[in-house]
Amino acid sequence: MFYIQPSMSLYQHQLFTLDLNKVIAVYQNEDESAVTIRTDDQRKIEVATDSPEAADQLLNDFASQWEAAVGALFRHGKHVFLPAAIYSIQAEGDEVYIYFRDHSVSFAVDDSEQALALLAELTQRWQMVIGQTT
């Protein structure tokens, strides 16, 4: 008889357990002491910590476990995304948006030229990550 070892796809926190295969994004807003987790069913889980440093540690620990469960992830700053969940990346004025099915994340820059440069950089990195996951 053969036993197939399931991958470690559950993230266990003291307040919840989450299927890492359902996560599409995790991020920490600048200098906030919370981490936000978004799932493919439009849920938004905010996990409070004692400090911005503790939130950063939680973000990195979560992302490491998530990446081990699902494969390569797309990172930008304090944002980590599931590459397959991204629908598009677009520059609009002095902002760059990463669109998902039901929401978007934006990154503001100083001007439209920087937005186009960031769009090119993010697009290239997205292509590289997609290549790693296929």
C-alpha cells in the first residue's frame, strides 16, 4: 500500500488555519503593525501584531511557507502575490496597478515616466516568475 504525503498547504496561526492554495496576496502597508491576507474567494484577513517589525517578520514567515506550498511567488516591496492570480499590470498616470479578478493594488511613483519604468520592471519580473512556475 502506498501513502501519498500531502504537501504542507495549511498555515496555522493562533487565531486561524488557512489553506495556502487559496491565498492570492499577502502584504504589509508601510509602517503598519498588521499583515493583510487576501484569498481567491474575496476574503480579506487582517492579522495584527505588536509592531511594524513583528508584522514584517510575520509577512516573511508566511510568504516562505506559502512559497514552499505553492511554488514561486511574485514580490514587490512588502507585497507578495500568487503570479497566476494576476490578471494584468497597468500604468495609469503616476500609478501602477496590479489587477486581480476582484480587486487591485496600486503603487504610486513621482511621475508617468517612472510609472512606465515600474510597469516594465514588474512585467519582466512577472514573466520570469511565471516561467519558474510552469
